Amino acid sequence: MSNLGDDTQKLAREVDFLKALVRVPSDNPPGDCAPHAEVAGQLLEELGFTVERHVVPEPFVKSYGMKSVINLVVRERFGSGKGPVIALNAHGDVVPPGQGWTYDPYGAEEKGGAIYGRGAAVSKSDFATYTFALLGLKEKPEGLDGTVELHFTYDEEAGGFVGPKWLLEHDVTKPDYAISAGFSYAVVVAHNGALHLEIVVRGKQAHAAMPETGADALEAATAILDAIYAERRRLYGIISATPGIGSPKITVGLISGGINTNVVPDRIVMRVDRRLTPEEDGASVEAELSALIEQAVAGRPGIEIECRRIILAEPLRTLPGTEKLVETIQKHAAAVLGETPPATAVPLYTDARHYTAAGIPTVLYGAGPRSILEANAHAADEHVRISDLKAATQVIEATLRDLLTA
């Protein structure tokens, strides 16, 4: 077992570990994430862990718009191993940097007590949080019984289907509890889901001098837009019973089509984002939205509609047993942070939902500030404070000790 030295040395090693991960690009898209997984696997092995590399077959990866995925799994058994199995899941894929950075997105520069770079907060920081919490258990394993697994996956930005869902469906893991990447000042127990639909409106092209001889796909598309924005107004009147969620949302994010200025457009493509509350069922929402779209253009001669699902991410729902995770994390976070992080819900969605879909009580908790906005997550100059990284590691280690102590 590695001698990690005192707390200062441990934190320095953890910071170096995180910086090494930030310096390796893992943008998704394009989703060529195997190189990052190889670096992460090597770093884990240098810390004394045995690393399983689960390569997802290329055709399956490509079906989700990615190029390469290797899921990393580490298993550490304590005592008899008959105690609970607890999974710690974080994702190594990140959104592309975009514009506006004042730091190198892959520089992992340390300034003012923070580490800057794409993925520093979401969620390469929790590769470090969970790894060094587990190292802490290995240093002092007395009285522990059960198993801790690290699940480091690479497709959260594409929906988690070849990450956590793939591990669970292929019986690579069957944990009793899961803790997934999050921030330090709240324990997330539920979140929204999302439905992405592509709507293809087909008509018939014609010369702009004689538009009546064609079937204008753009004119039909405006009727669909009217229906969708009326639906948006209706949804504002529905409030989720889960605190922190608010109302369902719908947005048209992309529109493309047309041939030329002087041609009646024969094809318009739109993409719609519909956010689901924990009370909603994704398949039912999809059927209702498709019916709304079709009804908006019913009876228009020469117009055809196709609705294609891009992604359906069900919400993260609070399962029985979640309260044990929440209470344990809150107890130790109060001791470390001097305040009790609330159990709350958030209106975004993550790949943690795949664990609850498999019946595994799951919460989101890890290294980060009070909000995504504060961390600049998915924005320029993304960063994580080293003090929050240290605190989250302490909280997770103490939480695991409690859960693994008979």
C-alpha cells in the first residue's frame, strides 16, 4: 500500500492527479475518449489500484455519436466483503471548450486556490474526490466490511448509454448504493429528464414565382412552432411536487432547411428539447408531443411529418434507501463544511439516472461550489476550488466509512 504521507502531501498528490486529467482533452463531441481513459487508468495503477478496462464495442459507441469509450472500474473489498457494495461514479467526457477563455482550457492552471480547465469541475474533479477517498479507506481499513467500486465512464454528455447503463446492463456491476458526481453544498436526490426530438417536415419544392404549385414545408413548420410555443405557455402552469424542479420546459434549439431564396422549401428540420419532471413518464410525454406536432399540420396537402427520438433520458427519482445516503453525507458535510448541505433536486439531467432506473438508491455529491454557474461549468474558465476538492474528499471518505461499518 502506498505511503501517502500527511494531509498536505495527500492533497498535493490529489491536485496533481486532477491536473493530469484536465490536461488530456476528452471533448464530447467528437467523443474520442479512449486516450483519456488510458491516462486515467495508468494514474490509478500508479496509486496501487487494479483497474478493469471495459472497452465498449465500436458499433455501439458510434450509434450514440461517439468514437471510442473505455469504462474504468476499480473494486476494493474490505473485511469479509459481505457488507454493502457502493459505487462512486464520475464522467471523464466534457463539452468542448468554446470561446472566451482567459486560461488554457487544457492547462490545469492553479491560481487563487482554484484549478482552471475544461472538466475541472464537471466532473474530472470527482475522479480525484472518489479516488483519494478510497485511498483513505485503504490506509485505514480496520473495521470496514463491504466493497467500494469506482465507475469512471465517458459518455455523460451523450446520455450515459455506453457508460453507466452499459456497465449495469452487462452485469459488470450490481451495487447496493451509488454516489455520482456533484457539488459540495447540496445533496441532489432527484433531477429532470429530457426528451430530444428531431422533427422533419417534408413538402414539395416549387419556383418562388408560383408558390401555390408546391407544398411549403416552412409554412407548415411555422404552425408546428406555434403549437410548441403554446405548449410552452401551458407547461409553465404545471409545477413539480419535487422542490427545486419547477415546471416542465420545452425549447426549439435548432432549425435548418430550404434550398435557395427563390425556391419554396421542401424540407425543414427542427430539434426540440423537452425537459421532464420526476413525476412524468418519458414515453407518454413523447407520444403526446408527437401527437401535438402531427395535429398542428393535419389536413395540409402535400405535407408529411416525421418525429424521431434523439434521446430520452428519464429523470433521477428518489428511491427508498436514498435517505441513508443523504443523512450520512449531511452529517459528515456539516462537520467538514460547518453547514448542512440541503437535500434538493435540480432541473438538469445526468447519467446518474441509470442507477436509479436499475433500482439503486443514488445521490449526487462531490467537489464543487454552490452552483453550476459559480463553477463556470460548461462555460469559459471552468474551475474548482482546491478547498472544495479537499472537503468533498473528506466527506466522501467519512461517508463510506459509516456505510461500511457494521
